Amino acid sequence: MRAGVAPRPLVRGPALTRAALVLGAGGALLLAALVVGIGLGSVSIAPDDVLRVLGHRLLGIGAPSGVSDAVETIVIDLRLPRVLGAMVVGAGLACAGTVFQAILRNPMADPYIIGTAAGASLGATIGIVLPLIVPALAIGAGSAWLGLGVVQLLAFGGGVGTVLIVIAIARSGGRLPSVTLLLTGYAVSSLLAAGVALLMFASGRALAAIFSWLMGSLAAVSWIDLAIAAPVVLGVFVALFARWRSLNLLLLGDGPAAHLGLDVGREKLRLTMLATLATSAAVAISGTIGFVGLVVPHLLRLAVGPDHRLLLPASVLLGAALLVMADLGARLAGGIPVGVVTAVVGAPFFLWLLRRSRRVSAPNSA
Amino acid sequence: MTPHRLRALLLLFLVGLLAACTATPSASTDPSTRIAATSAASPSGAAAYPLTLTDDAGRELTLEAEPRRIVSLAPSNTEIACALDACDRIVGVTDFDDYPAQVVEVDKVVTMAQVDVEAVVAAEPDLVLAAGNELTPTAVIDQLADLGLPVLVLYPESLEEVTADIALVGAALGRDDAAAALVDDMETRVAAVESAVADLERPRTFYEVSVFEGTIYTAGEGSFLASLIETAGGAPVIGDALSTSIELEDLVAADPELILLGDATYDETITPESVAERPGWETMTAVATDRVVVVTEDVVITRPGPRIVDGLEALARAIHPDAFAE
């Protein structure tokens, strides 16, 4: 485990400067996204009013005078949780995407690939449709346990539960072969997707709600959602960052990683579960937002290389910033699905980077 | 998400939009939970605030004073408020709102079926009229209520419930008398239709909401539309309670004697001739006996507001043209 195989030691001078530059730029980008995201929206509010509300409510400075209750509500209860929610979701998905691309050594890997999205979707869909079929469940369905909705809880449980099942099927003799994991995830996902399709067919009016969940939306993120999801994503990031050596070793392939002393089966299991926790927490508050978890790690691997000491934090910063900006775009465009914006903005940029770098995007060859 | 799955979802979504446009109620709330008369309003009309009401979702809300700024999240709600002479109090509507004409000028807080919560809050409403059964998503209703806005959910599933909702909005707005008069007028007109069709034969009536990619949408089992057709003197051919669709072979087996083309309201290529050319349809009695009728009043037939009686009368005229001959 303590084999010195870090491809690019960061501890030396120039590399450290580079890391500081990358992370500094990422941090600045995120800060800029935060400011713009809170400042703009479907209702236009003067920047000094936004600052006055934020200063008064968050820092206790200044007086609330001159700002109407509606403006205060929009900034504090609608935009702030929404922007922070986008940060948490973007960070969680980018973080999970980085990990799945490393352990599966597959360029198509995204946070949803082994069944998280299908499981969460089925959970959420059940949560949306069930009260319509069994009216007794409708009362209190909106505000359930800990102020979290039934839909969020079922989505989170569905995501984690599905991955547990996939792992149980794919595991053999303490090993967790990537190809088996991928194929099992694909098969289980297909089965669950059939369940979602069936429920959608029978959902009547709730179809729009299901569809908007599947496309992903940050419109309904509340402070309670954040209080639950943010610590999960942060905790997972810290735990994953602490395992950067394992992630770097796994890029070499299961065989070489084992030869270098890594308990490959167990480590993959741990990493998979951590990434699944982050994904499920993100998806539970936002629905399945596509593209961020696939593209951000790729993009950064092309830009800063495959060392997870830099890749992981950089992905988190860029994922958070990207989703805040994408959500702002979605809001300004009249509430279109945020996944549409991430794809429209991200895909051309990604293609340009791919062509420019002339490198294959497989993580192990970068 | 793979392009293939995305395409499938998009198709399903479009189908859903079409189905949603029909306002066919597809799930039922327990009638006993509706409109519990907890209103503290005096029956004489001058409402006493604070006023506590129970809406169609079983939620309680308290109005501190007579609402002056109303946001309506569904066209039917807008029509109710306007019929109670409160049109000038409406400060937010949907992009679907088209009646009465003056509401077209009001700020839009719902676009493309998405509630812009920021815009709702910015309108500073003291009453939000939402719609039930996910037409206004439950998550949005919860969010608005959590922000301290008084939200009244309206979800009528029958003529009686439309009039009950009109009375409920009347109570909320302090317009009990206007509501009572409107309800009275509506009930008189409904009774007139009922007595006109009482002794007539009830033709098996298929109301076409839409046909999309081979899937046929009609009045769902237990839906408002089905009960409306019944009141108008027809025997509705019904589809699945939730999806409101019917298989072609079930439709052929049900053998409608009368086909009403509600979707012709929006698409003039849908005609009795085009229906006769659809494979499998020619065997139905309605097609063979030339009883396929274009209906151009789908908007009022499927919008559960005060004009629902116009819709009922249009249906009755289409089903029993002789009984209503001028």
C-alpha cells in the first residue's frame, strides 16, 4: 500500500505551485458562480439589495430597512438554498464520477452507471405515484421524517439499496471485477427502469412531476435538504480524498494494484459505497441531473492529469461551480431542466477539449 | 441517460402533457376530506376574518384579512376568482390563462407548467390558488406553504365539487353572496340539462381526448369527464382510471354509438372523415352510422371552473341534438 507509485509527486516545488494554481482557479470560479447565482434570477433584484439582505441575515450587519419581505424571502429562502444545493449536488456528482471512472477504468462511467440512478428513480417515482393510488398516503406525504419528503427518502434508499444488490450479485470470492460490476449494474438498472416506465404509464397527472424529477431540478431544495445532504457529500469527499493512493493504484488495473499490496476487492467495495452515498444524497435532493458527473472528471483529467490528490478536489470545485452556473441558466431560461443546460454548455466544450488534447479519454491512458 | 431512454421518456412526457391538457382527473381524493365547513364566515356574506378554511387537499389555512393580491396557478382557478368579481385582485397567472381576456395581461408565474416560485413570492400574494393532483406539484405547494404564503388547493372532481369550490373561494374572498348567486345559476342550468335528457336513450359515447402515437386517450374511469358525459345524457366509454387511455380493441369491443372529437378543438385535421379512415375504426357503430361529431368546446368541457356548465351544455347538444334543437 505504501508503494511509491504516485505518478506525479506533488510535494515538490513546481507541482505544488501548479496544484495551488488549479485549486485557486477552481475556488475563484466557484466563488464567482456563487455571487452571480445569488444575484440573478427570474425576478431581478438590485445587487445592493441582495448584499443588504445577505449582510443582515447572515452576518448581522446593517439594517433590513428598505428591502421588502418578498425580496428577503427570495434571497434567503429561495436563491441561497438553491445555489448551495447546486454546489452540493455538483460536488457530489463530480466526486462520485471521478471515483467510478477510476475504479471501473471505463471512460463511459458516470455516478449513475452501476444502478444508483435507476434505483433512486424508482424510489422517487414510487414516492410520487403511491399517494395517488392509495389516497390515505397523500396526507403528510409532503413532510415526512425529519422534514424530508417521502420522495427524497425513497430516492436515497433506492440508490443505496440498488448498489448493495448489484454488489451482492457481482461479487465473487472477495473480488469485485469491474466488467461484472458494470454488466450487473446495467442489467439491474434495466429492470428498475422498466418499473419506472410502468409507473409513469400509470401515473396520470403525476407524470409531469416524475418527468421533472428524472430530468433533475434544484427548484425545491430547502434548508433541511441541505442540512442532510451537505454533510454526507462533504464526509464522502474527505473519506475519498484520504484514499487517494488507492484511487491512483486502481488506475493501473486490478492486477498491478494487487501486486503493489492493495486489497483490491475490499478497497473497490469501500470506494463504490462511498461514491454511491454521495451520488444518492445528491440525487435525493435534485433528481437525476446528467452530464456533470461524467464530464467534469474527464475534463479535469485532460487538464490536470490523473493524480487524485489534485483531480478529486479540483473535480469537486468545478462540479459545484458548473452546476451553479447551469442552474442559473435554467432559471433564467424560464425553468427548463438543468440537465439540458449542463449538456448544451458542457458537451461542445468537452468535445473541443477532446480534439485539442488529441488524447484518448480513457482514464488509464491519460 | 442514453439517448434511447431519453427519447422514450420524452415521448411519455408529451403523452402526459396531452393527457394533462384535458384536465381529466385521474386519481381520487377521499370526498369526505374535502371542504370541511370549518369556515368561520357568517352565512350572510360579510366574512369575518381571521378565517380558517379547509381546502381540497385537506390542508387548513387561515386568512388574516380579505385577500387583495391573488396568485392563480391554474386557469380554472383564475376563472373562479374572476367570476366572483375579483379579477382585478389577480396579480399572477399561468401562461395557459386565456379567460377572461383581461388576465392575459397579468404577470405569468407559471410557464411551461413550471411554477416560478421566485415570481410567486415577488408578486407578494395574500392568497395563492393552487391546483390539486400534481397539476401544481405537491413539492411546490409545500414550498409555498413553508414560505408562509396562504395556499388554497382546489381540485374539483365533479360538478358538485366545482360549485363547492366556488363557494370555498367565495368564502375566502369575502364574496359569499356572489358565489351563492353563481352556484345557484349553475345548478339551475345543470338541472335543466338533466331534465331534458332524463327520458332519452343514452348512447354509448366515446369522447376522444387525444390520439398520440397509437395510444387513445379518453375519459378515465371515475373521472370528471366521464361523469360529465353521464350528466349530459350519454353512457361514457371509459379508459383506464390512471392513464386515461383505452386499447383500440377494447374500444372496438365497447362499440361506441357516438364519437365526440374533443381534440378537434385544437387540430382541424381531425375530422369524421379522418376517423373513418383509421384502420379498425370503421367497424364501430358510430362510424358506420355517421355519428362522429366534431366538438369545439374542449376547453370549457375540461376546465373545472364556472364555464364547466357551458361545457356540459355543449356535450348535451352533441349527444342529443334533437332535444336541444333551437
